[in-house]
Amino acid sequence: MSSLTHLNTKGEAHMVDVSDKVDTARTAIAQSLVELTPAIVAAITDDNLPKGDLYATARIAGIQAAKKCSDLIPLCHPLPLSKITVDIELQGNSLVITALCKTTGKTGVEMEALTAASVAALTVYDMCKGLDKGMIIRETKLLKKSGGKSGDWSAQ
């Protein structure tokens, strides 16, 4: 009925069978931006956030989210992640969150990297909302991926 990989011949959602695929090294990098208000930028710069260490909390949240991706996204395969990094950098009035995920397996880690960046951004919002709820989470996107049948890909 459909050539979409997550639909069976009846058009019903199902998990893709990857058992015949070859294990390859796979990497994905994703990014989210959190646009901050001046009050929040000042609190971050002065290390004066009421809820504590923003960077450590968001980083840990992103790492945990990548590890739980298959619990959150219904048709994702659980993956043995070999590396997860979540880097957060204040650039002007935005926090740039970059997540990297690696594995050796039969399916890619794009969803894990995107989930890590997204949940880290949501954690920033949660940590800062007491100061100002005017933050905007923007541009969650895949920056690059490598490995697998489709090979390397990079955002333009």
C-alpha cells in the first residue's frame, strides 16, 4: 500500500525490521536554539539563576533524553549509545545547544541527537521560566549524520 518504511502493507504503523542490516558506525549532530530575554541573559552571565546550575542540568537532561529516545518516540529502536555530548554556549541573546550521539548499529542516531537537543532546550526553559516566560525555542534541526546505507549528510 505504501513505500513508507513505518507502514505495513495495510497502511498500519509498525517498527521497521532492521535485523538484516549491517552494523556500521553512526554519528548524528543536532542543534536547538533558545532565544532568551535580557533578564535571563543577565542572570546567566551573573551566575544568578534561582534554580541552580543551568548548564549542568540541561546537559544531563539532554543526555538522559538521548538514552530514553525509544521510550519517547514510538517507532524508534532502542540503541546502545556509545557517546553522547551536549554542549551549551551563550551566543548573544541565545543559548546554542548542540548534541552529538554515536553508536555502532543497524540504524541511525538522528532521533537521539534531536531528542537530546530538544529536551535540553526544554530544560533551559524550565530552569529560567521563573525569571521570564518570554523565551522562544527555535530551530531544532539535524546538522549532520554519518554512517549507514544512506551515508553522510550535512545541512546546507
